Amino acid sequence: MQELLDWWQALVGLVAVIGVAITWLQVRRPRVDTTNVASNARRVRQTGGPGVTRNEATSSEDVDQSG
């Protein structure tokens, strides 16, 4: 029984280490800047990424912008 608990604890520890590594890589990842341009367009939806977002709409109708 003790051997089973030892393996279980080792598995849980490995999963925790992998989770910390994935989180660290996501935090260290460079931010992506997004530029969206809509010109003479209708029903445009512009969204951005985790970095700086610049949305531009010229002569467009029904534009949904978020960043």
C-alpha cells in the first residue's frame, strides 16, 4: 500500500512541475501587437491579441472593434 502512495505522490509532483513550466512559458512569451484595418467595408469585426491592438475603420459600416 505504501508503494502505491509513493507512486501516486511522484505522479502528482510531476504534474505540478509540468504545470509550473507551462505557466512560466506563457508568462515569458512575448506580447503580440495587432493592427486591424478596414477600408470601405461592411459588417467588420476586429479583435486583438494579448499585446497592443490598433483598430482602424475608414468608410465602413457596422464595425465591431475590441482589443
